[in-house]
Amino acid sequence: MSPLHSHFGNIDIYLFDQILRGRIAPGMRIFDAGCGHGRNLVYLLREGYEIFATDPDPLAVAATRALAAHLAPALPAANFHHEPVEDSSFPDAFAGVVISSAVLHFARDDAHFAAMLRGSWRILQPGGLFFCRLASDIGIAEQVTRIHGQRFHLPDGSERYLVTEAMLHHYTRELGGQWLDPLKTTVVENQRSMTTWVLRKLR
């Protein structure tokens, strides 16, 4: 393992970009809404950030707790909750940064997507940073097959809830968000499309 990988882990490159630009800075409380095994938290744990997270998979939460115990032993295990983000026990306006990385495209339908998104957003403080990476139809609309609603079969064999560019603009207005970056979308050999959505919470 290279020293860089050891220090930063498998952090999403677009999340790393937010750190490099100073939008995620020491002293900010970080909430990972769907932490998985903690791949985006390695650097933040090493640097002493106050980290909280949730995930509906108990094995993922256990893995993240173990990672935190290794990298930031002073951080309480109770900071990491086994629960869905749409029904999280964390209070409103709790964190200065909310990370939602490869989470929202697992929504079952429109209502579930909205619940997951709003559940993540309510935890964010006014003025805070919302960082989201999710699957979209941008650049691959002709390659995907609709199952129902916004659920699609992708050429890579997966099934995902795909947002459109118009949906992201709609939710930005509805939530009271301010665009910090233009949408950035990566299309991988016409197999899948991942879009980065970065907002400031205005209210």
C-alpha cells in the first residue's frame, strides 16, 4: 500500500477536491449519510475531525467503527449508528458537512428518494456543505432501460434509481440550496454515469 493510499484511503476524488479547496476544514462536524465501510472517512479520521455516520447495513457500521477505533481511538463508537438515513436519530442542523456518496441511487422509488434526500439535508446546518455523488441518466439516457419510475437497468448490469439534471435543479430550489459547483458527471464507457452535486444550505 502506498503512503498516499494509507493516508487518504479510497476517498472519492471529488470529495478530495472539496478538501483541497478548503470547503471541508478542521473544526467542522462531518456526517456521512450512508458511510458503508468508511472509505471516505480515512483522511478525516486521521486528521481528527469530529465524525458521525449512519448506514442501514450493520456490517458496514461495524467496519466503520473498527476503522475509527484504529485511526481515531478517542472518537466514541456511539457516533456511528445502524439506521437508514431517512429515519435517522441524529438531530436537525447537526453537522457542518453532510456526505452522501453512492447512496441515493439505491432508492426504491420517488418517495424513498425524497425521504433519503430530505433525511440527509435536515441534518445539515444552515450555511453547511452538502456533498452528493449519485447515479444519473446524464450522458447515458439512450443506453438505459426503464423498469418503473426512475428505476433503470444500466448497461453494466446493475439496477439504479437515476436522477435527471432537471430533478437536481428542482430539488436544489425546493430544499433551499445554493449551487457551489456546476454538475460534474463521469460517464464510464457508456456503462454508468455518476454525477457530483455540491450545495450550500441557505436556510
